[in-house]
Amino acid sequence: QGQLVESGGGLVQPGGSLRLSCAASGSSFSGLNMAWYRQAPGKQREFIALITRDGSTAYVASVKDRFTISRDSAKNTVYLQMNSLKVEDTAVYYCNAGNSRPGEYWGQGTQVTVSS
């Protein structure tokens, strides 16, 4: 059974930056696509970024040019660097893994709050 554990969330002011990490354990995730989703209060969970096993990336338009997804296969870890954060980026951020969309593995989520 694979497990995903997110970290790095917190409170940040508008315009600030955060880096989320997602550590995978218990299974080999190197052959899987990895993604980040988020869910704001009262809204559905939405896809925001994907990195394939080959390193190709894709982003939802609202975060493109502000967020960067990357992975370190040796550490079985995926990252989400978030810059120029906006109030509307406030949400619980979830790590996801699998070759479907969404994949079958989910983390427990980490809260990101952007507020002055």
C-alpha cells in the first residue's frame, strides 16, 4: 500500500511564496504520474498541476507562471513551488499519484491560507 504525506502548508501574505512537499512511501511511485489538487471551502476539488513519470508538466491556467511542480524520484518526493500567492489560492492542497486522472492515491491534505 502506498502512502502520500504532504507538508509545507501554512499562512502567507498575498504575494508571498510557499513550497509544498509530498513524500511517497510504501510503494514505488517513480512509474506514476504525480499531481496536486486543491479544494477551497464550499468548492469542488480541482486539478492544479501534474508531472508525468517522464517529467512533462501541465498546469491549470489560474496557476500557470506562478506555480511549479517538480519531482525527485530518488527521494520519492514531489514538490509544488507556489509564488505570487493570491487570496484565492487559499485551499487544502492534496497530493495525488496514479496513471489515471485523478490517480488512485491521495494524501491527507495540507492547508494553505493566503491572507493579510
